[in-house]
Amino acid sequence: MIGALAARHGTRFIDRGQLRGLPAIVHDLAGALRSGRSIAVLPEGTTWCDGAGHDGGRFRRATFQAALDAGAPIQPVTIEYFQGAKPGTVTAFVGNDTLLASLRRVVRARDLRIQITAQPALNPVEDRRELAARAPASIRQVAHV
């Protein structure tokens, strides 16, 4: 139900098992950027929890090509959750967790707050690999990881 609603509102899903469709998705994203639209990309393709000393995931490079093709800047954003003064893990959606179980935890959580921080924009460079390395580095400079 949530996937259908997201798709109806323009979400593009990348099936890692069907990478042949990736060039078309990158082309569509670049077209959206060229038309002046902003897009949000989750380049890690997963969630992670810093409670285990994890410093974040590797950013997948393909979607950065859309920004390069369109000449569009990249605006890294961090989304952090806190319970009280400490980083919160109640929102983590990992492993075999179901959406329902995750939502129950979040609804029952006390003193939960979210902090969204926009990092300085990164200008497109020649190589998507460099962009995919610069984006998480800029996030780690200010995030609580």
C-alpha cells in the first residue's frame, strides 16, 4: 500500500536485481533536474544505526550520474533521531523488521525528536565516484556519527 502511494507521487524504485533499467531511471532523474525540479535520493539504499559504532553506509554511485548529466548541485542532508539528549535507535528499520513493528516502536517512543540538517551543496564534478565519496564525507563532518 505504501509503495503504491509512493509510486503514485513520483517515487522511482531501483530494483538492484534488474540493473538493466538503471540507465533509464538515471535519464529520467536528470530530466527532472534539468526542468528545475528537486529530487531526493537515498544513495545508501539501506538504513543503519550508529549505536554499533557504524559510520554510515557506502553511497551507491549511479544516481549521482543524474546530477552530473544535468549539471545540478547535490545537497547532502542528514536525518538524525534522538531520544532525550542521546542518539535514538528506536526508529531503526533493519534486518527482518516489518513496517508495522517499526511503526509501533516509533509511536510508543517517548521524547523522540528528529533533526534534519542540510549540508553545504556540492557542485558537480567530472566523476560520480568522487561525488559519491564527497557526499558522505560532508555528512560525517557534522552528524553525530
